[in-house]
Amino acid sequence: MIDPRALAMQNVSVSIGTCMILQNISFDVKPSECWGIIGPNGSGKSTLLKTLLGFLRPCQGTISIGGRPLRHMPALERSRKMAYVQQEGTSMQGFKVRSFLELAFHPLIGFQDYGEWQAECEVLCQEFDLKDKWDFALSVLSGGERQRLMLVQSLLQKPHILLLDELTNHLDIYFQLEILKKLKQLPQTKLMVLHDLNLAARFCDRILLLQDGRIFANGEPSAVLNEDSILRLFGVKSRIHRQAAGISHIQWG
Amino acid sequence: MIKMSRWSWLFAVLLLLLIMLLALASGSASLSLIDIFTSLGHHLGEGQEWSDDRQGKDVILWSIRFPRVMLAGLSGAGLSLVGATIQALVRNPMADPWLLGVSSGASLGAVLVIVSGLSLFGLASIHLMAFLGALAAASVIYFISRQGAHFSSTRLIFTGLAISFSLEALTQILIFTANHQAQMQNVMFWTMGSLGGAENKDLPLPAVSVMLGFILLFRCRNQLNVACLNEVKAFSLGLDFNALRRHLFLLCAALTSVIVSMTGSIGFVGLMVPHVLRLILGNDYRLLIPGCLLGGAGFMIIADALARHLFSPHEIPIGVITALLGSPIFIVLMRGSHD
């Protein structure tokens, strides 16, 4: 039996109108792996995550989760397998932290006891430093607190796969490192769009480099991140400091 | 935002009952609460001899005021429920039942019958044509708003506005051709809304529609909450947004059509009541749906009592009262709100 956390894309192309956004994308993600999706603006990173989520339909190719095709999966079943954290702030007016988190129980109705779920919710809020914000209106939270809240909400969906679009935006360096460390330890398969190449090199098991909607490179950070690939992708000169375990630091200019 | 315990809901229900009693008592012929309870006791079996005066009061109470108060409550509840739902479906706080084109469609249907004098279906023809006009307008807006399998909020808003303006223009042309005083008064009823003609036999249809609408919308309360998030996030939480929009749009169009065909076009309630309740209860549809049922009913019953009472024996259109009463409440609550 295939692990439900396994994810595969085969020869997937996505177009919006007449514009081809992704072309012939194929890769296999093993259970529990943490993948970084990297590329310049407009290279198709967010489109790739939305396609994996099933929100955008590919014009060709197939996506499978745990060996099952995504296309025919019922909406609620899909949301128990995959959760998505988006880059732009979602509409949160008029919600309190508590009621916003409770939205994550929607796909689990009938599958989990509400009391149990609530206990897990409290533990996660404690872990992500949101416990004392329980009764706060979302409009008074800082950008970083909102970002953590959205991550906690996604984890409360109990997914096998996490799709994270620029999660570290709005987070200070302490929370960037803390959250990426925690994510790394989670059993879920993770695919995250990142702009910080140093964080990607440090926390990701594999990196997918995208350019103009195509895969530019796919492999371990030490194999795909080098002076030449960074110059060709971003047009920026860099110097990569390496150590035995991999990349230690990328220096710019 | 306040927390609503079971006791708070019980208090809200009792408050609504008190409002209904006071509305039954108020009007050009004064009735006391004792009159109401005596009459209620008589009908519940504690039979005693009626004097002529008591019999007259009984007729006023059960044949004139009761259907009117009930229709006011049902239409207020229904329009508020529809307003709150449409605001979530198009993710636009300015959305109200008017956006569905239902009010303008109903007005056109009714005014067409009034002005042309069509009487194919006897007395029911005005209500029937208003209902058909409302449903036809909503259906046109629904089909134009669809983009393949998707349903676009922006298209819905703009199509709703365009169709509503066109239908209102057609209604104005018809009004322009009306030349009898009686016709003009009837036309006034449809364009400003009124509960004056309510009869007991009119009540079952809106009562069943509003209760059915409430039950279905309450069942969708969690989905409506998820629908308030942006589209991708709502999708990630397992919401089939297109199916929800399709089903609830049809439900709202049918419910509004029933109400508007009975009361004429009463504006502002569907926009204002849900917003006032959002300021008090927050955006959680688990509270908003029952809140709209009780709050919308209470607000409309008060507005109708004022419409009857303020310039008694003359009656002012209820739409004027809903706007005059609702706007200041809305502004005061909005200014006091921090969220």
C-alpha cells in the first residue's frame, strides 16, 4: 500500500486563459520529505501549489496523493489529506482567534471527536505562542501572529501533506527559525515556497527550482544551489560556503 | 461582540414575543394586553359570552393585526436571512436581496398586472405575477453570472445591478402610463412595500418558506463561515464553493420571491439587519443565522407598528420607516465598533 503522504505530479501543464503558466512538470515527493520551491517572481511557484491543492485544474497530466488521482477525490476527503497556507492575508474581519481555528474542524466533522480536537487545538496554540490570544479579534493580531495562526489552523485539519506559500513572510527571524525547525520535525510531507535561499538550504530535504513555468533543477540543496544556477535564475552573483553536511551559507554580491 | 449563552437566546425569544404582543396592542383602535390575553383564552377554550365590543376587538386582533404582525415578522426574518447569506456568497458587505434582482422583478410583474388590468388568475394574479417576475429576474442574473462551472461574484454584482436598473426603468415606464388614482396607490404598494393587505390565509406560504429557509441555512452555517475566507483557503478546507453558491443562490431567490410577492419591495432590511447583528454578535454564522431570524423579525414588527402609529390614522410606507429607523442605529453601532 502506498503511504498517504506520498505525492506525485506527472507531466502536468497549467494554463490560465491562453497563457501557459506551468509546462510539463513531473516529480515524486516521498513521505515526510520537506521540499522547497524556489524561483524568481512569476516563475509559477504559487500556481504549482494551487495546482497540487486541486484548486487549479491542469490542462494535461496527472496528480496523485498516496497513489490516488487527485482529480476525482471528493472535496472533504481532499481537505483531510492536504492543507494550504497562503501568502496573502486571508479575509479575517469579524473573526476571533477561537472561531477562526474552529473552521479547521469543518472537514473533520463526523471523523473526530470535537472535545479531543479542541484539546489538540489548545496544545498547538500553546506551542505556537498563541494561547493568550484565544479571545482576540483577528484584526488586532500582528502580521506574524496571523501567519502562525494560519499555520496552526492548517495543522488542525490533520493533513498528510502541507502546502505552504511563503510562510515565513511577516515572521521575525526568531519565529522563522522556530517554525521551520518545528515543521522539519513534523511527520507530514511539506512543500513550501520560499524566497530565502539560506533557509531553504538549511531546512529543505530537496529543492525544486522553477523558471518560466518549467523545472530548472530538482535535487538536494547542495546539488542544485550553486553560483551558476543562482546567476542564471535570479541574475545575481553569489558565493556559496560549503561544509561536509552541505551548504553552510550563501553570500550575495 | 457578545457571547450568546442559552439564556441569552431564551431572552431574545421572549423579547420578540413581547414585541409581538405590543405590536398587536398598538394601532388606531387601542387594545390592551388584557384584551389580547382574554381573546387568546377564549379561543383556547375558556369560552364565555362575547359582548359586541369584545367581538369587534376580537376581529381587529385576529383578522387584521395578527396576520399583519406575523407577515412583518416573517418578511423581516426572511429578508435578513437572505441578506446575511448573500453577503457571504459574494463576499461583499454591501450585498442585499436587492442584488438578486428579485425586488425589481417582483415590482415589474406586479405593476404590469395593476396597470394592464390583467385578471387571468383573479385576485391572486398580482402576487403570482410578482413571484414569477422575481424568480425570472433572479434566474436571468444567475445564468449570466455563471462562467462555465464557476460562478463569479463580480459578475453577479454587476449583472444584478444592471438587470435591477433595467427592470426598474421598465417599471417606471409602466407607472408613467398608469392614469387611475387606484392604480397609482397599488403601484405605490409595490415600490415602497406595505403589509396593509395581510390576511390569515396569506400566512402559510411565507411561514413555511421562512422556516424551511432558516433550517437549510442553519445546516449550512459552518460552510458559510468557511465561505467568508478567501477562495483558495475555503477550497483547502473542503468547501465546494460553486455548489454552495448555486444552491444557496436559488434558495435565497425563491425565499425573497415569496416575501416580495406578499409585501412589495421593502428595502434596507436585508442589508442593515445582518450588519447590525455582525457588530453585536460577530461574523460567526452559527450565531448570525438564528440572530437574523429573531432580529429581522423584531425589527420589522417594530417598523410596521411605527408605520401604523406615527401618523395614525394615516399609514406611512414601511420602507420609509426601515430606512429612517435603521440608518441611525447602524451608524451609532458602526462608530462604536473597533473591528
